[in-house]
Amino acid sequence: MLNQIRVLEGGAQTTVQDLGRFGWAHFGVSASGAADALALRAGNLLVGNAENAAALEMTLVGGAFEFEDDAVIALTGSDFGAWLPLWTPVAVKAGGAIRCGPTRSGARCYLCVRGGLAVPRTMGSASTHLATGVGGRALRRGDLLPIGDAVVRQPRRAAASPPFSRAEALRVTRGPQAEWFGEELYRGTWTVSEESNRMGIRLRGEPIPSPAVHMLTEGVALGAVQAPPDGQPIILFVEHQTTGGYPKPANVISADFWRLGQLRPRDQVAFESVTIEQALGALRAAEEWLYSL
Amino acid sequence: MTAVLAGARGILNLHPAFASVLVELDPRRHTHAEIEKLVRLSVEHAPEEELPASRLVEIPVRYGGEFGPDLDDVARYHDLTPRRIVELHASAEYEVSFVGFATCFPYLAGLRAELATPRLAAPRKHVAAGSVAIAGSQAGVYPLASPGGWRVIGRTPLRLFDPVGEPPPVLRMGDRVRFVPIEEGEC
């Protein structure tokens, strides 16, 4: 038997992801990578992998996967109704299968396997960038995924779920054009639109007045909150375009990127303004939790 | 300035545009103050830096018809014939201001003033890969199928981006571009 995973059901949108490809933005290729990188990193650490190892990212409705040989796996992120506990390394016997269904909490669930997925890398990363086709496509029934050798230590024994809630306000720092905007972004709540995807999270709510200023196209970053003329904000996500001409009142802090990955259509979100120092403090807390695993 | 910064650990991306360079940093490795210091240093040294040689790239284009659905509208807007629009577009030499958007989209400067045309009122949901387009005073080429609001006047069979390999540097910042019409009957 080969050491590989067979896809029995692809689910709504299951892709191979690691932490993304960096250094290609100036060719118009954004990093892609896990939408909830905190869950991916935690899952890899729990099964004893390097934290950047490639794993499966499921979206809203999970898939079913068969293991052709004995494996150690961990499911992290949201609860997609599989039989095994989340945030816990679990041994699976050869021929065993994991079946996931519709989400019972947030938008994404990760299946990390000890050794990682040994799929070809493009531009230094195994991540799938769906919008451009870089790194492949969403998985379908019958796809085979070889398991690799990204092992760095023994699997952990204990379960460890993160001490952070996905329901809190999105913390943001001031964006490059913040001075063109008032406090409208921070008033009330926004609804996540059905049109949201890995490129951008589109929000609906009371429109933000559009500043009457012409802007030159410039480079844009993950988490940037764009305010197009219709006043409905778009949060640039992992597959974002690399340049844009809409003004940006705010930028989601790195420590909250994972929350973006767990937002489902029709979820409500609010924004909370923080300082760079507070943002770095929040990031430190997340890193400390990861390294305690 | 990018040479000084490109080697720095913790800098994830450097993205130049018309009048800006986006520096994407890993806050786990560098503070904002450290990066600012590096940026200031690299700006000081920028004049000494040798730029990569500019290349002249010829892009073959089939103008009009199904390949350039907006050619006739652009001609009407300027009160010129479609043939004249093609002549004007293909007779200029462009410079790649920078590359970005989605996968190697070149922002080209050098569009003849007579061709300056506003964007479509509502963007198209689907612009074909290879579409040669203009918007305002700019020209560009869509490397992959995507939504877009530029006026499409032709299409090139040249692949500006290959998602399977490394991005081939068909066009880089500073390169020069000429559009060469493909005549009827040519394969």
C-alpha cells in the first residue's frame, strides 16, 4: 500500500494549503495559503510536523478521505461533524476514512496529516490559488495525495484548542488612506456577503461615504479594508489582487487574519480600532499559544 | 531601493507601483521601526543602484471582432475609424510602469493622447485571457481571464503568465512594449 490519501468526496471547496507563497506579489501573485493559518499551524504542530507543512483546507461543507496506510492526523479549525475530536492528534488505521459534513461553527476545517502532503510546489509553495490556478485546483473524488516527510518531532499527546474566540470584533489599524474617512466603519455591524471568497470578504451594511479623491493604483496587502465607491467594504483576503485603486480606511491586524478565514456568509462582524502596539501584543499572545503546543 | 530590501529576512513582499512601494513585513521578525530604517537607507542608496536592462517585447494582437469587442465603440467615441484606432495603438512604444493586479498584468504608459478613453460604466464579469485593453491614459493586457472594466480592443495569443511554472518574466517593470497587428489569414 502506498502512503497516500484518497479523496472519496471533495466537499464544497477543499484545497491543499500551506502558509502561502511569498515574494511574487510584484508579479501579481498574492500569497494564498491557509485562510485560517492559526488552525493550520496548530494542526501541524499537534501531529509533529513543521508548521508550514501542506494540509487540506475544507470550506463550509467538508469532504471524505481514505487513508491507504496507518496515519496520524488532526482536525483543527471549525467543527465539520467528523467522528474524531478537534485539536487532537488521532491515529487512523490503514483503510480508515474520515467523513466530514456541513460546518457546525465557522467556515473552515483543516485536516493535517503527520508528514504533510507531498504535492508539487509552485513558486516555493504547495498552496492552491484558486483564482489563478497557481498550485492546482479544488480537490475532486478520486484525487490521490501522497503523504510526505515534513515530520520534525513526536505527535503531541494532549488536545489543545485555542483560547481565542472567532466571535469577537475584527481588530484593525489605520489604513493608508484613513484620513479620508470618518468613523462610519466602526459604527454598527456588517453582514458577510454570499459573494465572499478567498480573494475578498465582501461586507454589506450602511454605506461608508466615498471620498471624492482620485487615487493612483498602488500595492495592497492582506487584510486591507477597501472602500469602493458603493461604500460596501471589501476585506482583501489570501488570494487578493496585488494592486488596487480603492482607498483603504483600515487594515485587519495579523493576529485576526484567522478570524477572517472562519467568517461564513451572513455572519455579522464589527470593527474595533487598535494601535500597532496592541496589534503586536495580540500577535504575541497567539504565537505564545502556538509554541505552547 | 529594492536590492537593499529584497535580501532582508522577514520582508515578505516588495511591490512597486506608480508612486509607491508596498513593503510587506513579517511582524514576528521585524518591528515597523526597523523596516522604516531599512527603507530610508535603501532610498538613500537608490541612485547608485544599477537597474536591470530594459527589453523590447513585441506583442502580436488580433484587433476587433470577437477578440476586441470594444474596438468599434472606442472608434465611435473618438470619431475615428477602427483601422485608425489600431494604427494609433500599434504605432506607440509603451513602457511597463509596473506589473500587478492579477498575475503579471502590465500597467503600460505611453498610450497616445488621442486614444484616452474612459473605462466601461460597469465592469465586465468575464474578460478573456490575452485581452488587449485601454483605460484612461493607460494600456494593458489581461494575462488570465478575470473580471475587468477596461475597453478591450484586441487579443494576443501570447501567454503572459503560466500558472504551472514560475511566472515567466515576459514583461517586467521598465521593459518596452510594441503591439504588432496580426493580419487576416495569418495563423
